[in-house]
Amino acid sequence: MNPLPDADPAPAGACEGAESFALRVLGDSMAPEFAHGDIVVIEPGGRVGDGRFVLAWADEQWTLRQLRGQPGAWRLEALDPRCPIQPLADLSAVRGVVIQRARPGRRRETRHYT
């Protein structure tokens, strides 16, 4: 995902208790799970864990990635193997968890993540 214009990332934990929100996927680094133009619903207080798809503030931009690892050894990975793996010192960069994906014009392809 591209950085949001004039985005000022909230401090870690500032989104707790916030409402879910939707974003449009830009790019193809998370294909085939998330294609360019898909809509994802993010839950700021969602449960994080290995294998979850998350929205994170990493390398000075917002990014949609799969969270991998365990406490003390977390990393963000794209599904496209050409994209670099981003190690995380802790989970403070994770700002929300993907709970739903929708493909515009393809209602039957909506997917929920738990």
C-alpha cells in the first residue's frame, strides 16, 4: 500500500477501541490474496498473531503485510517473494488486523478473516 498523503501515524496503542475502517489495496505485493483494487476492512484492536494479515507503519509508510514469527522475532512479509522481509523489534508498528476482503463487483468473492 502506498503511504497516505499527510499521514501522521498515531502512537502505538492509540487506535485501541477505534472503529473498523476500510482501505483500498494499491499494488500487487500481496496477490493473489489481495489484488490491486480490493477493499480490506481493518480492525484496529484485532487479535495479532502468526499468519494474520495486518496494516503496519513500516519504513515510513503504511503497508499491508502478513505477520510472521513469534514474540521477540516478528517480521512482516509480502506474498510476492521479490519484496523484502521487514523485521520488527516489537508489535508497535502493527496498527490493525484485516478482518474482511471484498472485490468490487464480485460480491461472491468476499472473504472474512478471524
